[in-house]
Amino acid sequence: MGTVVLKMDNGIELFCKNFNIPRSEKMLVTVYNPIKNKWIRCKMKNEYTEIMWDYYKKKVKPKRKHKKRFTRRKEKKHGTQPVKIPESVRWAMQHPYQGGGVSPR
């Protein structure tokens, strides 16, 4: 799956399935020669590999769906969540006559 095949006019076929390399490097290609009935594996970088790269980028490589990270979703909220302290309670915590202002420790 994901193999790109390039058939030439003289019958030679080029197969490549590993495009997980930089484009500047040579890629591993399997070549089938029907005249000699032989399979050959070699590394090459020429106009044929460029054609295969272009086809892979346009047709074979799946498009990624980029989802937003760090978003809050209401349906996924479980467990403890931070709670906003009301202003009246916050005032009571800070007022010295309401028990606030003095650390209990």
C-alpha cells in the first residue's frame, strides 16, 4: 500500500514505497527488467525519482487533519475542575472580623 509504480515505454518498471526520507537523498527503488526477467534494488536520484516524488505528494500522501490543541470541550470534562470563589466569600476571607486575615497555621 502506498507503492508508486513508474512504467516506462521500454517495459522497465520502477517501484518505490519508502518516501520517508529527505528529498535531497537517494531513494531505494526496486527495478524490474522484463527483458532479462530480473528484479534489481538500487538507490537512485534522477528525473524518474522526481516524477515519483511529485506523484506521491499529489496523489498518495494522505492529507492530515490538524485539530486544535489545548481546547476545552464540555463533553470531555470529568473529575475535579477549578471553582470560582464568590466575591462575598473572598471578602470574608480577607476581613479581619470575619475570621480572615489570620492564617490558621
